[in-house]
Amino acid sequence: MKLKKQERREAIKKEIEKNPFITDLDLSILFSVSIQTIRLDRTYLNIPELRKRIKSVARKNHESIRSIDGSEIIGDVINVEPDHQAISLINIDEDSVFTRNEIARGHVLFAQANSLCVALIHKPVVLTKESNVTFLKQVKLNDTVRAEAKAVEITDKYFMIKVCSYVKDTLVFKGTFKMYYTSEDEQNG
């Protein structure tokens, strides 16, 4: 059963409040209307497109990141709990793929995961000591990759961080990163 326009708009607003990263395509499928109808409804509701919603959340998260400047992070950090876990999104655009086959370049996925590990650690200097990564599935042009990083071990010099990257719910990349850090005292001393 299709909803009336106003009911649909209220339902769209609630869905986006629940999940600010839902795509127009997902909304169009959910409400059995065209993507253009979703875009018109979002415009009417003054809800920005997905890319702008992601950027807005990422800007807010940059304030809690100490180890790296927000402009240096590969991808958009949408959630960070310092020294515990973090999530970022990256849209695979034409600059991120091989022209011949439109498959994402491996260094893009690695850079997203590595910079997310740096952003997760709330210390003044964070450097990658070691990494062990596995590329599990091809990532294609226009895919959105969600990287999830979680600290699994913390010592007085290192963090061990596990990163899993997904396209929708499919695991495409995983890695373990050993991250060296310095404290304030070491910086000043």
C-alpha cells in the first residue's frame, strides 16, 4: 500500500533520523516510489543529500580527533569513540579506480583503514608500525565502503586495531594494524 504524499514525507523524515546514511535508492525501494520523488520530498523537507549529511557528521567528529587533521583523513569519519572504536565512509569515485575495469585501487581501501586507525587514537603522535591486511572482494566504482575500526589491545606504546570494511553488508577488506603512539610527556620532554 502506497502512502499519501504527506504521510510518505513524514515517514522519510523518520527513516533519515533513524539512519542519516540511508541512500535515496534505499528510500525509493522502501517507499515504492522513484528516486526523483525521494529527492523532491527531501528538498521539500529541507533534508540535504546523503553526501552533505555525511560531511556534516564528519565535521562534528573532527573536533574529537587529536592525532590527525580532519583534511588528512581518507574517507569521512562518521563516528569516533577515542581510543576505542571509529567508523568512516568513503565513496569510490573515478579517481579511486582503475580506468580499464572500474575496480577500486587497493591503496584507497588501505588508506581509509590506516587513517581511521590514526584518528581513533587520542594521542598527539600516532604512526603505523605494522599492518596485516587482506582484500576479500572487489570494490567497484560508485560503491560506498564503510570501515569499522576497533582497538583490541592497548599497551603503553602500541594499539592493536582490527579494521573490517564493508560494501553494504559484504566484507571486502580486513586488517590488523599495530599503531605506535607518543604521550604528551614524551612530546614535551
